[in-house]
Amino acid sequence: MSDLKVELETICERLGLSQVPDTLEALATPVLRGHHIGLLAGTGSGKGALAGLAALENCDPEDEGIQMLALVADLDRGRRLATAVQRVTAPQGIRVSFMAGDGSGGSGSLPSAAVLVGRPSDILPSVRSGRTSLADLRLLVIDGVADMRELGEWESVEPVLETLPPESRKIAISDRADPEFTDLLERQLPRARRWPEELLPVAVDLEKGTATHGEVGAVLCALVPGAGFAEALERCVAHAERAGCSQFDVICGTDRRASRVAADLAISGRAADPDGRRVRVALRGGGDTAVLLDGLPLRLDAFASSFEGDGPRYAIVEPRFALQLDIMLQRSGRRMGTLPGAAMARETDAIRQYRKWLHEEAAHGDFLSELLVLEPLFQEIGAVRLAAVLSRILRGRSEGTGIVRPWADVEEALTGARNVQPRGTRSAWTRLYFGVGRRDEAKPGDLVGAITGETGIAGAQIGKVEIMGNFSLVDIDSQVADDVISRLDGVTIRGRSVPVRIDRNT
């Protein structure tokens, strides 16, 4: 057994992983050789193990100063990443510090550690003031590139990048190959090792996105918290039964898990036959065998083999694993569908903002008096259910705030309703994508001039203009955004025909 294989297995053992993830196996050698990395991966991919290996390679416990900086989009992601890196590096004496800031942007010194994890907006003030130096930095990890714009963190990333030593290595991670991520790869990491190679080729066509080759059908996904697994499982079985299937197989990660799944099915009145990690249920139809994957394997070979053959295919994962599930499905040549009534189709920007707001409220303040008021209800209702009730009340009473309102598209996905009209008014600004950027020598004046010249709208109806590597983003008054698209799509700017559309991440 090679030394590298032993090291990777040791890292996985420290993290409680049963096998070496594809992510770690594919990128271990490039990390050890000091290459830049561009990684498309979500929660559940093993990226924490990769960050741990990178920390072992780049950090010396005897040296002072920050040697590895990990910028994260949100506190939950940061806490998980910091915990994973600490578990991997603790035996070597490498200290990891997680900056769980309160969003106040204070300018105090950052914690002293070899590895620092935090949001860009919490870290940047101390770096700018000179209280914290990145002169010794050897590695920068950016985890959550696609989310940083949505959560208001991207503005703080660019200034941090400008302060890095030129020899420092970079690992950029995103769960979506959106224009922000691909532009970062092209500008900052043009020679980076990109993985998965089939989804992140050297040149990405932003108009076509990342293609999935040889699609063989959709996998219907149920996104549920752990407590809702039994209900989602029954919905999947019932869906397969209506499709005329003769058998329903559940593939589990362990024999013990298979026994629990068999018990859930038995409670629902279905005769389940566990066979190792596979649980079989006979259905009344005479057609194909339906297959459900319980959980998310760390390796593509185990994932793809679960869905071989014909018939309906299902997956049940927690919401935070949904994007990694989508990546695995693309790699296996399939696409993700939504199981009616048992899945949240997507997390909207409003939900992300709502969660960020709750995070920041929880980061400071004295909640003792509130806990005393609610304590009798913890036993009667349960803390999780009580939190859901309070959130529903909060969102329903927050007219006009624009952040904690109910969201029709989410309610539609959860209830199976159709034609639910959005509540509230349309956002004042709509962000438009223009297929021209710095590489075309485009400037804000070129875009503003084209917009006003072709449409006749007032300059006050044009908001923020951002010029990226090969595209630009412009905020337009929502009342005229559709007219701007219809009049400018295909117009010539800087000598090229420019596509114009609503930004996909808006």
C-alpha cells in the first residue's frame, strides 16, 4: 500500500468516512504538488477531507502567522469546514480558528492560528487596518463561490485576493458552475486543475453551461430533514406503485441502516425483505423494478451502479446535500427531478437571506428571558417543531420587509400546489447578464450608453454595473427590464453581438 493511500485513509478515518471520496482521491496529488484547484462540489462531497490534506501540506505548527485562510459564504459552512480541518490536523499540532463574526465588521485582530476560517466580510476589516497580516499565507481556500454574491460576501473577496503573496496557492470551491465561479477560474486560476473534468472543462461556454452527456433519465429527489425520512420513503413507494412497478428496492449505506428502513416500511404496512444493504418490497404492478438510493455515496462508481437498469429511480437526501446530489447525477449522465409533494425544488435567494438574518440575530444578544418563556413548550411541542411554528408566524407578519415573507415557489414545491402567485411586489432591481466583459475592453460607459441609446430609459433606471472577465452584470429598474432585454439582446457592443438575459443567479 502506497504512503499516499495510507495518508488518505488516515484522513478519512479521522473524519469518520467509510471510504476515500472521489474528490480527495482525484485531487490529492495536485494538492501535494502545489497546483491551484478549481473544484465543483457541494456538502457531502468530501471537500472537508481535501481541505484537511491541503492544511497538512501547507501548514507548519512551528511557524507563526496565518498559513492557510479559508473564506466561506456562511457560518454553517465555515463551522463544518473548520471542524473537519481541525480533526484532520490536530494530531500534527496545527491549530485551526473559526471566526464566527456577528456581521458588525469590527477591525480587531483576528485569532492567532495556522488555519483561519471565516466569512470575507468578517476578515477583511482586520486585514485592511493592518492588524492582521497575510504575508505568511501559503494557501487560500474559497468555499462557496456561487453563494457569496447572493449572501453579500463577494465584495469582500476581491480585496483579500489583492493582498495575498504572489506565491500563495488557491483552491476555489463552488456547488454550481455559475458565471461568478467560471470567471474566477479564468482570471485567478487559468492553469488550475479543474475537477470534475467532465463538468469543468478548461474552457466553459457560459451560454450553454455545463452539459450532461448521454442522459439516461431523471432521478426523482425527495429533500427532507432526517425526521421526515419515513414519510418521503412512503411517497416514493406509492409513486412507483402508481407507475406500475413490480418491485421497489432501497439501497442503503450499511446493513444497520437497511434494518431501520425495513422497519419504517413495515410500520407503513409494507412487507419488506432486507438482504444485506438492499431492502426489497413487492408491489402489485407487473412492470419494472424501482430503485431508491438512501443517502449520498462519496464515490461515483457506487453512486452510478445504484441506478443501473430501467424503471423509476429515486433518491432521498437532506436539503444541504441536494447540490452535491445534482453534481453526482450530472457526472453519471442523469438529471435530477422533483418528487411531487415531498421535495423542495430549490432554495431561493430570499431563503438564503432569511437564514443569514437569523444567523446574525443568533450571533449576538441575550436570549435568556425568551428561553424562560418558551421552556415549558420544549417538552410539550419539541424544540424543532416550535422553531418551525415561530418561523411561520414571523414570516407571515413581516409585510414589506422583503426578507422574511412567505415564498410562493417554496410553498408550491412542498404542497404540490400549482399556479400560486408570488406574494408581495417584484424587486425594484433586476440583474441582467451581458455577454461582454473586460476581455472585450468593455467599460461601464459602453453598457450604459448602449442601454440608454437603444431603449431611451433614464440613467436613474440603471443601477450597479459590474464588468467581469467575459461578461457583465447590470442592475435595471424591474419595470423596464423586459424591454431592455428585448431591445438589446444581440446588439453590437465593442464590435461583438452581445447576448442579454436575466442573470441566472438572480
